[in-house]
Amino acid sequence: MLQLFRNNSPFTVIILFIFALIIKFQVLLHPMVPLPVPGHFLYNYIIRGLSFLFLNGGFGYTMLAIVLLFVQALYLKSIATRHKLFPRYTYIPAYVYLLLTSIYPPFSSFNETLIVNWFLLGAVDIMFSFTQTAHPRKLIFNASFLLSMAAIFQFTMLAYFFLLLVGMVMFRSFNLGEWSVAIMGYTTPPYFLACILFLFDRFGLYSQWPHIGFSLSSHVGSIFYLIVTILGILILLASGIHAMQQNVAMSNIYIRRDWIAISFYLIISIFIAFMTDYGVKSSWLITMPALSIIISHALLMEKNKRFSNFIFYFSLIYLAFCLMTNSK
């Protein structure tokens, strides 16, 4: 069964979509209409705009979220393929991303973090190209712009500025002009947003932007479910790190730098998820892209197929537990 997702066949996309519908069927049965989040005015405007399309029907919002998650999974696979993060082309990163985003129902509902992940994935994709372009300043501006757009939606995302610093240090030699472009790209979204709010006499909304809190999936009702969920992710992550050490050791210096950047991406995402205010139920969704791509190593071990098969079936059992627990 694992071989179905290891293949690089176009038919695997169909299998993945069917897999996504099956594991997210419970969410489709109980669709939710997204609620405004106090202080997150851009997200609230998006919800208000979508309300004219979906009215008060939660199914439309939920189906849109599932489609967006599926496309994000394919984009994550595309990033891994184009930047040669794995020894072979595979849909395993997409499989892992769909699985991890199904362990907690709010992840599969329409939410602000789902939108933010598009900016983060785009920025990481661009940063991996810093060493492969004749026009680095254009890419640097685009990457910093996207990271700043994520911060516009959610204040704690400002910490991703450190990810930009990692990218500049890892992938570029020091150049004062390039660093100036990076700072310019990062300050452009807040500047234009301030101008727009001022023109429409809504500048007071900027005072609602700073929000810092503490979140450890406090919306989860069962402590037992929370403990098992964390343990399951830690086991999958540990297996991925173990396999990654073997795979990356055989890679060239550029791919090793990419994996260092992904490691920082995960660490910064965990810190941000902790510091996100209580109103954002899906804050931990930002950790899933980096987690997925690291855990994928464990399912791609060619020299130890027993290990990869064990992790694959463990992931399915783990998912089944989460789905059954949340159905009660």
C-alpha cells in the first residue's frame, strides 16, 4: 500500500484525493462556518466576502478548506521534487501532510492559518532558489514580501523574519544591497496596509493587530487525546529525523543547507504556535508543512523497508485513533 504513494505517477493524484476525502469525511459530515477572530481584521474581511458566496452553509467553507489543503499537499510535493530534497520523486510528502492535517478537526475547517501557510510555502520555495538564479534581489524581495504578508494576517508571524535571516545567511554571501532589498520587501506590506487603512479612515484597526498569547491546543477537550496526539507526532518526527540523518549525509552541500533551513522553519513554527493567541484554534497548522517533509524521510528508506512499512502502518493507526476519538 505504501508503494501507491511512493510512485510518481499522475494516477497517484487521484488516489491522494480519494484518500483526502475519506480521512476528512467526518469533517464534511459536520461542517462548520468560520467565526471572526477578534483583532484579525484581514481574515475577518475574507470571511465576510466568502459569506456572500456560501451564505450560512458550512459545507462550502469546509469543502473549500479540504481542496486548499489538497492543493497545498501537492505544492509541498512539488517543492520537494524541484529542489531535490529526496533521492527519488514521490508523493509521500503530500500523503503525510494530508494525514497530519486530519488529526485535529479545526485543521480541516476553513481557518486563518490555512491562508497563512500559502505565504510560508511560497516564501520557502523561493528561498530554496536563492542559489540558482541570476537575479537574486528579485527573489529576495518576493520571499521577504510573502513572509511579511503572513505577519499581516497574524502578528506572531513576525518571528518568521528569523527564517528570512537564516535563508540570507545560508543561501547568499553577504551583500549589503541584498539585505536592503530583504528589509524593503519585509516592510512593504505593513506600509501599504497602513496607507489603505488611512485612506478608508480605518487606521484604528492597526491597533488591534498586536496579539500575543499562549496556545497548546487548549481547545482539545480530552487530555488523553492530547497526550496521545503529541506522543504520536513525536514518534513520527523522531523516525523522520533518524532517517533524514542517513539520507542527507549522502546529499550535496546545497541540499544539506535546504534541510537546515527546513529544521529552522519547524523550530520557529513551534515557537510561533505556542505564542499565538487563544482565539486561533488552528495555530499548530503552521508546523505541519515542515513536520510533513521531515517525517517523509521515514517512509522513503530504501535500505530498511521494514522500518518504512512499520512507520506507514503506525501513521494509519495513529490517524484512525485521532479520527475515532474526535467522532465521540
